[in-house]
Amino acid sequence: MRSIFIAAAFAICFTAVVSAQPRPVDKTPNAAAKPAPASFEAKYEGGMFGYSDKIDGTLNFDDANQRLVFRGKDNKEKFGIPYESFQVIYPQSQSVTSTGGNVVSHIPLPGAGLASLIKSKRRYLVVQFDDPDVDVKGTTSFKIDDKELLDSAIQTLAQKAKLSQRGDAYFKPKTPKSDN
């Protein structure tokens, strides 16, 4: 009986050691999405210095000036981020209880609490950048309703900013420092 217990312990330890080995990073690119339109609707959620309010508007690829531009509903430019300032861009999604589900779940009726299970997905384009005007790093986010549009916008933006891919995110690789 003791030898069976020892053999089982060795088998468990061996499988734990094998499964704990590091795995190489998967560098296979995602399937190419169709190119994003030159302009698309987005909601600014915050993060840019000087713009604390949430604003509905459009994101535009300004290829002539090599930057991403956010315009408000009045079509006036609110701010722009140069492509060379991008450090990391990635999609983010949150599953939240819808407003209607939240209201119904607080009604004092039996079973009304089940309405809190009504969820909706919110998708965001998150941009980490180096602000060239202020010389600080920042993170801003834009709410985009459509998943396909979000994926195509991220891929298009990554191509324009010459970013490398890691999973769903794109980043600017560090340049090696020379010891001269």
C-alpha cells in the first residue's frame, strides 16, 4: 500500500513539474480584419490632459499629419495624438448590467433580482501614449459599439503607427540602448 502511495505521489509531482514549464510567447498574427474607415463614431471616455468630460464624436485617421484626431459632435477638433507617440493600443471589454435590468432588479417583487442578470458588452479602444506637448505618459480610452469596427480600427492604427503585436495588443518595441 505504501509503494502505491509513493508511486502516485511521484506521478502527481512529475505532472506538476511538467505543466509548470514556461511556454514560448505565441507570435502568430491574428487574422487580418478589413481596414477601418477613415472616420468612425466613438465616445471619448477620458484620459487626455485637459479633457475630463465624456464626449461623443468621431475618430479620424489624419494620415497627412500622421496622427489620430478626435472630433466632437460639432465636428471641431478636440485633440490629436501623433502616431509616433503611441506606446500600446489594445481592446478592452466590460460586461455590465444594463440600465433597465438595474432598475427592474431593485423593484421589491419576487424574481425581480433576476433582471440584474441582463448584461451588455461595452467595448473600448485603449491607447497608452507619450504626450509630446507635456512630456508625460497618458492613457486614454474610446468607447466603440461594434466589435468588428474596434478590431479593424486597432489593426489599422497599429499598421499606421508601426507597432508590434502581442496577443490582442500592439506595442512599440523598445530600442536597445548602446553603451557608447
